[in-house]
Amino acid sequence: MPVAARETRVSSSPAVAANAEGDEIEVLESSDVLPAAPEDRWKSLFDQYDPESSGFISTERFRDLLAAHGSELDPHKLEVLLALADGNADGKICYQDFVNLMSNKRSNSFRRAILQGGRQLKGAALREEVGLGLSQRLVRHIAYETLPREIDRKWYFDSYTCCPPPWLILAFTIAEVAVFMYYGMQLDRWVLQVSDPLFLKGPLPYHPQLRSQAWRYLSYIFMHAGIEHLGLNMAMQLLVGVPLEMVHGAVRIGLVYVCGVLAGSLAVSVTDMTAPVVGSSGGVYALVSAHLANVVMNWSGMKCQFKLFRMAMALVCMSVEFGRAVWLRFYPPAFPPCPNPSFVAHLGGVAVGLTLGVVVLHNYEQRLQEQSLFWIFFCVYMLFVLCAVFWNVFAYSLLDVKLPPSP
């Protein structure tokens, strides 16, 4: 439950800007930028409204604080904080909640007080605001695409600065396209590259005979079976991954993506033990399935246009790509006895998206380490990884699996 306040030495009307991570609030004047207040200054300001040094201030004093310093805040944040003051059931706000606001991090109590409070946001919906520039309209569009609550949408709209830009998904995409172009020119083949005998000889794809080379459990995402494989994956990765990264940040989206990639290759090594793996489908399906599940779980709150049609189209694209992978897996391989790449990585990605991914996307601006459900799913995921590692070490020899020859 954050509190909006800090001292200012000027009388002109300031504006508020957030840094790239949304971790600080800075007051901008026409000619000067005041640095974010250190904690001792936060304590000093808090103590002005806590003369008894109890560590708490009442909601009445909190409203006084907002009245005195509210001009320093973005209008949307001030609106949310006023709703928080009116909806707080405890009647008091502690110092840590005050610090949470200054770091632009909202606690669980903040969200609960807003959702359960009697006061609703009285300002116009973000969609109804006019006079926005092109970049502001884009940020507003992304907010409505990914966030189910008006409070979160307004908070994100005020906090987003596009610094840093959504670089992670773009970097993965550029690298994957570059590797595909390289192999396309080297093999002189763009469709079904996997049918070329040199395709699996590189250092990137996962192959069961080379499973001791641990990097292959991740590096296989840079190889694709053909342009038809690459095209569908890149379309879903950019259309879903970039907006999600703009809202949730590179660290959280990277966590979901990489966990989906690793789960995909490990799932293949456990369930389809003789097959190689290529393609970024594990990571892509983790992101897309997490986003679709978040939309379904918050259907009434999601205000994106044509959401039913777009969800249907996303499911069609996922089904077409998965169907292509299943067909390719059972299609007679060009160079037996080595089978074609497995489709099980898709399912591993979906499993990650519906567990870890949903928790990450559901808790916008909330600390994941404070979410018990996140730790439950993360521990289950790590247990799966540990079991899969032991499986790869011991099961192949114990089961006497006949593996295809090394490429």
C-alpha cells in the first residue's frame, strides 16, 4: 500500500516521471530535476504526519499528506491513492507502505484495499482521454491489451518510459532469424531445412546422443525446421512477447520464456527420448498460453477489442504450428534411423505458461517473492528439472534405449 508524498522546495506546478524500472518517482521542474529522496528524507516526511512516532499514520492524515503534496503526482496515481485512503479498512498506513510508494512498488494490501474499498475510481477511463500523442496512444493500447484492471492500466500508463525498450524479445527474435538465414544460405534450403544431413551437425540443436552438452537444452531455440516453422513462431513471439515485456519487464518475461525453453527440451528428453529438438516453440508457447490464460481468467476486466476473435485466431495459429510439428515428427525421416524433431517441447512450454506464467502475469507490479503461489509453482518446476536431470543421467542406460547415431 504505497503513499504518495515527498517534499518540494518550489511553488510552481511540477510533473512526475518514473525511471525505466518504475522504481523511483522524480519531480521535474522546468529547469531542475530533483533526485529521488533517500530513505532518511522519506522518514522525515513521514514523521511530520506521525508526531507520536508510532510508525503509522491515520488515513485522515494520509489524505492531508496527499492534499499537501498531491500536485507532485501524476493525476492517475493521485486518483488511485485517494481511492486507497477512502477504501482502507484498517484506518492507518504504516511506514513500510509509505516506502513502497516511494519505490513505486505496490504491496498486496494496496491492491486489496483498492479492490475492497467502498470508493471506486471516479476519473474518466483511460480509453476516454483525448489529446494523446502517438507514443501515448501506443502505451494505452498495450495497457488495454495486457492488464485487466483500470487501476493497473492507469498506473502503467503513468509509469512507462520506454527506457529501456523491450529489448529481450527483440534480441531473441533477431538472433533466431539471423541463425536461420545463415543455415538457409549454407544449406541452400529454406523449407524443411531439417531434411538436410548437415542440419543437426551444428553446435546448437538438441540431439539425444549429445545430451551431455548442457547448452543444447537452451541453444536449440535458434534453429528452426524451415521458414514455415520460423514464421509462425516469430509472429506469435513478437505479437505477444513484446507487449508483455513492455508491461512486465525483461526479467519476468525472460524468466517465463527461458523456463518454457528448458522445460520443452527436458520434456522431450524424458518422453520422446530418441528425437532431436529445434525451434523456439517452448518459450513462445509459454508466453502465449500464459497470456491467453490470463485473458480467460480476467475476461470481464480485459477491455481489448475483438478479444474473442483474437483469442480464436491465436488458438488457430498455435494449433496449426503444433499440428505441423506432430506431422513432421511422424513423417518418414530423410536420414533414418534419426527421427524428425519432436513436438513435445510445445507441451512443455504450455505447462510452464499455465503455471509460472499465469502467476507472473497476474501479479503486475507485485513482488513475486511475496506470492506463495509463485514459490509453489517454482518449486514444482525445479523438482521437475531435477528429476529430468537424473532421468537423463541414468534412465537411458537402464532402459537400454537405442539412440540414433550422433550427427
